[in-house]
Amino acid sequence: MKKFSTEELIKGIKSGEKRILGKAITLVESKKREHREQAELILKEILPFTGKSVRIGITGVPGAGKSTFIENFGRLAIEKGRKVAVLAIDPSSSLNKGSILGDKTRMEELSKEENAFIRPSPSSGFLGGVANTTFETMLICEAAGYDCILIETVGVGQSEVLVADITDVFLFLKIIGGGDELQGIKRGIMEMVDLIFINKVEEDNLQKAKTTKTELARALHFLQPKEKGWKVPVLLGSALQNKGLEDVYNSISEFVNLKIKNVNFVETRKKQAEKRFDYWVQEYILQKTKESGSSENQYLEHKKKASEMKSNPSSEAKIFVENLLNK
């Protein structure tokens, strides 16, 4: 297998070569030191070419039709002149960190499009079903000219805040079920959403879908909107039948334009970058700690006390960090 130089990878990314794009993302996802160092060089060089996309997070319970929605919505965006990158975060085994990576096969038609790039990434046990390098992967896709980034999460319940922290628009897919339609929808999700799409609406459940829409709109009315002047729309449709997707596309455009008008678009992205900085500070401190002699021994000692519950884990962590920083 050919090993590409940093210069070759940067050039390939800028020219939009999908094979090179995949290689670069693999480096970003790798935990090997030499791969991470090369990835950092790549990210530094491509940074001026990033930030020109609309980043859309898509969540919903398993069975909500996320993959079908993304495939057909992606094709619609391409018809409108967009280049679409899909970052499909697959569930990983908590035992071996392996991934199912089935989204590429589920999005067969979209994967055939010249202006589409689909990258299934294992969550590797990372909290909330969002890969810890999704943000960096997104930057690489932007540098390759993709101006519509769709991030699909596994919808495991804790992904909402995480996906909202790296996207411009947060879309929640809902389906009609039995009982109270608001039951089971966490208040946190309702506070995070910018748009709700009730999927899989057919003639036989249309009336129930309309009732659900009314209930959701009523619930949203009592919540503080994320964006001044924005009333979260609840849209009905069927991704499988391409119904309602045009409304979703238009609503996303309207929302992004409002954020730009309110001067919140750039400010929000600054805050998101700051959160990524905080995340990587923690990661690198932990990495350096494990690599340095005396600190590693202390780390293992405190970790052992925590694992044996000889001390409260949070207290033990606090003691370790205080000792580390007092050196």
C-alpha cells in the first residue's frame, strides 16, 4: 500500500480526490503518534480553505429513517448545486471498538454521485455516538470543496449536545408511534433542535402526524428559542418518497441566513472551536501524563485506588491533577 507524503495529501485534498480524502481522514482518526503528527500538519495547511460549508447535524431514534433521509436529502442538495459530504457515525463495539460501517451500503444511490462523499466512522466508544475526530474530518471535507456536511449520529440519547456543538443546524427526525407522542422526547433535545421533521408520514397516519405536529409546536412554544426570531418548524413528509425534503432544505437555508443576519453564525463557530480546544487540551494532558515516567506511575496508582473504590474516583482524579500541576 502506497504511503502518501504530507504534500501529496494536502494537494489531493485541495483537488477533491476522494481516495486521498479517505487516506487523510484515516490519519486524523488514528491514535498512532506519527499519524497524529502528520494529521496536524495537514490540518494546519488546509485551515484557510475550511469553514465555507453548512454543517447539519441529524439525530433521531433508531428506525427514524436517518439513512434514507440523508441519502435523498443529499441528492436533492446536489441537484441544487451543492457538494455533499456525509459523516455517518457508526456504533462501535464497546469490547473491541469495531464498527458495523453499514451506512455506505444503505446509501447506495448517494454514494454513486460524483459530488458526494460518504465516510462511515466508528464512534470507538466515544460518548454520544459522535467520533472524537468528527470535527477535524469535517474540516478536511470542507477543504476538499464540500459545502454541505451532513453528520448522522447513532441516536443513542447523549449525542444531541455533542452534535449541536459542531454543527450550524440541528435536525431532529421523528416518527409516529403509539401512545403519547411527546413521551420519551427529552426536554434537552427539544431545547437543542432547530428543525423537526416527522418522517414516514403516509395517508394512513397523516391525521396522527398532524396531531403530533400540533403537540410538538405547542411544547416548543414554551421553550426559549436558540436563535432570536426563529420559530422551530415542525415539518411532515416521507424521505423514502421524497416528500417534504424541499421544505427541509428551504428551512435550513432560512435558518442559516437568520443566524448570519443576527451575527451569530461566526460567533457560534468560534465557541465550537473553543470547545474543541478544551477537548484536545484534556486529551493531550492525559496522553502526556501516561507517557512520562513518574507521572505515569502516579496516574496508575490513583487509578487503582479509584477502581478498587478505596477513594471516590472524582476525588482521586482531583488529587492526581493537583499534584501534577503543582510540580
